[in-house]
Amino acid sequence: MENIEIAAVLQEFGDLLEIKGSNPFRIRAYRNAVRTINDLTRSLASMVEDEEDLTELPGIGKEMANHIRELVEWGELTALEALGEQVPRSLTDLIRLDGVGPKKAKRLWEELEVTSIDELEEALEADQVAGLPGFGKKSAEKIGRSIQDFRKHQGRFLLSDVDVLIQPLLRHLEEDDRVERVEVAGSYRRRRETVGDIDLLVLCEEGQEQVMERFQAFPGAMRIEAAGGTKGRIVLRSGLPVDLRIIPRDSFGAALHYFSGSKEHNVAVRTLGVKKGLKINEYGVFSEGEGGGGGPEGEKIGGSEETDVFESVGLPWISPLLRENRGEIEAAKEGRLPGTLELRHIRGDLQMHSTWSDGANTLQEMVEVCRDRGYEYHSITDHSQAVTVAGGMKPPQVREQWEEVEKVRETVDGIHLFRSLEVDILKDGSLDMPDEILAGLDLVLVSVHSFMNMPMTEMTDRVIRALEHPEVDILAHPTGRILNRREPFAMDVDAVLSAAANLDVAVELNAHPSRLDLHDRHLRRAKELGVKVAISTDAHSAQDLDLMRYGVDQARRGWLEPGDVLNAMNLEDFQAWRNRRRQR
Ligand code: DGT
Ligand code: CA
Ligand code: CA
Ligand code: ZN
């Protein structure tokens, strides 16, 4: 357990005691312990491991030391479970709301039996809150507003939204001459599908105070959450929180590494450092001080460059997209980090829609834009009939579309257009097109758009049955997830990937930032099994074709290399792959 996790548990403990109305001295003991842990630069876990006396830390008594040891060793606290029997633990959610402290939470609970934010919202709607002693109309209104805020923040932000939301703030900071460099760290730099908050690092050695003021004065800020000399937090109007840290030059690389995370990766790197007698933190790399472990800091041996951190533990630089502690450190050590896939490796886009189904642009327009992007080939994959909401096509329309494809092929040079469709996988795993149409297509994509709540074994069988059809080339958006809106459907992805491997069918990595389906672990599994991955935008407009870069980032997070990607093949190889079914 990390220090912050331990602190969070003790914080919760203190909150519950306060809601319960316990002895103030006991409550204060928990508050003090949390403060001590937050200020600590050493890991409690390693102190426990080294059997150090925790009661020597300020504000840590015997009871607290026992708690910490229990948390480190067991990951949970029996005393907290017991306290939870007396005071509902969900009450601590309430005191995170602006305008609700422990006393008010206690009253809401005792008078109205409110134990959660949902219940509080109901009580507000029923106008039960304003009349409680100590509340009043204003207070009830304020609580209502903070619930709305809370809900806004609760959802994580799509990476593509964040890309847009932070631009004005970056410009605002870069316009200041005192700012030498601005970097966005955190999950954003690792290109995670969704981002909880933005971690900005600013290199600035003079006028730090003014730069911090400028940050807080950003016109797009809805409010300021924390303000310090070198560290501040604002919330943008969109609800996106932004942490800013002002860093001097000689620590910038170490801070960039630290705040890029992931936390798990950091812990692993720090542990490597410890083995080499080094201390690695957000300020730099330090040699062990006098007396070893935890003594006064030794000499600073690096920190201005991110590579200082990696070099100090004998590693090459590792791309932030791989820093999830899923084997990247071992791979780096052994020189087997994946080769970098880049946008320029992508030679075609294999899923997009036109006005023949639910796309915004005509087939001709889509072809021209793909050609202008420099693609060698692509396929237009309009929906099949079962997807009525998306204007799915019936067989006669498909044949009409083929005529148009012929015309466009004659008029647009320099790109090869494949006849294709996104064929719906019906409930029983059969395909939503007669075989003679399927046989006439150059490329057959299949995907699930209905009956997504099937039990796992049925869904797995359904999809595998679809893949067994001899005309199928690619399984599109394999798990059906829509970020922040729809969970992936229940399906044994491993079994589906194994079937795809056996059947020589490719799987899609849908590059649309609201899907990014498959996710990174499944991509790695596909690679392991030798299943080719098609990175496709699923564009519903010409503009959407730009979304390919999200797919490329996601593919890199899944350790894919150019050789793993179907549409990184040149036209000749791709044609050969397409013809594989004739050899079956
Ligand atoms: P997010 O914001 O939830 O999308 O994810 P991150 O990864 O951006 O996480 P965040 O903003 O809480 O922290 C930024 C980075 O700071 C994180 O990736 C690693 C580093 N960091 C934060 N807390 C700790 C910690 O307790 N220990 C270590 N080793 N690193 C931490
Ligand atoms: Ca973050
Ligand atoms: Ca943060
Ligand atoms: Zn689809």
C-alpha cells in the first residue's frame, strides 16, 4: 500500500469518528496521522518491512502504528470494518461535498436517514433539508449545486475532449515569458482512454509567484481549489481539474517522470533505485545519504532530464505509453521494448461510413479525403439491414453501391477502394447478408449491434460462430464498449481471440476516442496469439478520419508494432492477406 492510500484510509476513519461524534482527542489523532503521512517522503510500506519503529514519527502513537502495519500487511483494517457497522461508510461521500461537514452529515443521517449522495439529492428534491436545524434555504441550495459539480467530475474525461479542453490553458501559460517550458504529465501523457485530472508541469525559475497567479487567473477557470507557492489546482468550466506544479530546471526531468506515472511504474523504478542505493523522487536522483536507508539525503546525481532517472537504474528511456508496470521495465532491461508504431505506418483505413448508411459524407468525398491523406487503400463499410437506426442497407442497395464504387474507382486515382460492409452479427451468430453478397465483397467486417445483454457463454458462442463464416475478415469493435456510457458486453475475449487466431480472422482496434475497443490488455493478447489488428477510425464523416492517431496511441499502449497491424501492410501484402481465404 502506498502512503496516500494509507492516509486515505485513516482519513476515512477520522471522518467516520467525527460523524459518529467520538471523543475529539481520538479524532485529532487520526487527523494528525494523516498530516504526518502526507508530508512523509519515505514509503511506510518499506519502513514496516524494515521493522522500523513507526511511533518515532510525529503524531503516530501505538494504535496508529498498529493500523499502519495492518494496512501494509493485509491491505485492510478490521477496526474500520467494525466502525462501518456503526456508521455507514458511504456517509464519507457526503462530506466531500462543498457545504456538508461531519456535523451536517450526522444530522442528515439521524434525521432523514440519508446515507448517500443519491439519497441526499432525493431529500433535497422533497424539500426536507432546508428545515433541518443548522441548514436553511441557502445551505440547501449550495448543497444542491455541489452535488451537480460532484456528478460532473465523477465521469472521467475522454482523451479527445481533454486534447481540446486544455489548449487555451496551455496557450495562456506559454504566453508568459517567465515560463520556459510546459509539459502535460499524468494519464494524459500516457494517452489513457480517459483522464481524471490534468497534471501540468511548468519550468520557471524566476517570478514563480506571478506565474502561479496567472494560472489562477485563467479566464476558463470555474474555481480555484488549491493555491500555494509552487502548486495549485483549478477546475475548468467543463469540470476538468488541473494541477499545476512549478519546477526548477534541475528537477524538471525527475518531476516529469514522477508525475507522468503511472504510480505502479514509479514504484517499480524507485524500487530498482533502492537496490542500487539510490533514492528517486520527484526532485531528482540522489545517492544514499550517511548511514543508509532514510538518513539525510546524499548527493544529487541527476534530475534535469527524464533520461537521468532511467539511466540511473540502467534503463533506456521508456515511452510514457508503456509506463503501466506491465513488464515494460523488464523488457527495457532486456532490450525488447516494442518498436514504435507511428501514424505514418498506417497505409489505409478499413472502417468508415458514407451517406449510403449513417455517414455524413458521400462515398466520393470519403474516397477523395482518404487519397489526400496519402492512404494506399481503404474500404467503405456501411451498415447492413439489421441496423435500421443507422440506415443499414439491403442487398439490392449493396449492389447499387458496388456500381458507384466502380465509377469512383475510374475517376479517383492513386488509392485502391475495397468493396466492403460492416455486417451485423445476428442474435444466433449468423450474418445479416446472404452469402452471395458476402462473396462479392472484397473485405467483410462483422460486428455486434444488438442483444448486448446476453449471458457471457452465449455471446462468446455467437461471436465465434460469426467468425467461423468463411467470408469474414475482421471482427469490428469487438467488445462493444462506449467509454463513460456503455460497459463492454459480457464475452470471453480470450476465447474469441483464440478463435480469431485459428480462423485467421483479424480483429479491429476501433480508433474512435469514445470506443478504443480493444483495450490495451486485449491488444497484447491478440499480439501474443498472432492475431492481426486493424486500426480503423469508424469515421462517420470525413473529419473523423483524423481520429486515426487515437488508435495508434492505443495500439502502442497495447505494445503493437507495425508488423502486428493489418493496415500497416502495403497494398500488395494486404491483397495477399485478403486472398488467404482462397487457400483455406
Ligand atoms: P488520472 O488523473 O486519474 O487520470 O491518473 P494519473 O495517472 O494522471 O494520476 P494522478 O493525477 O493522481 O497523479 C499523476 C501522477 O503522479 C501519477 O500517474 C503518478 C504520480 N503519483 C501520484 N501519486 C503518487 C504516489 O502516491 N506515489 C507515486 N509513486 N506516484 C504518484
Ligand atoms: Ca492526472
Ligand atoms: Ca493530478
Ligand atoms: Zn459498428
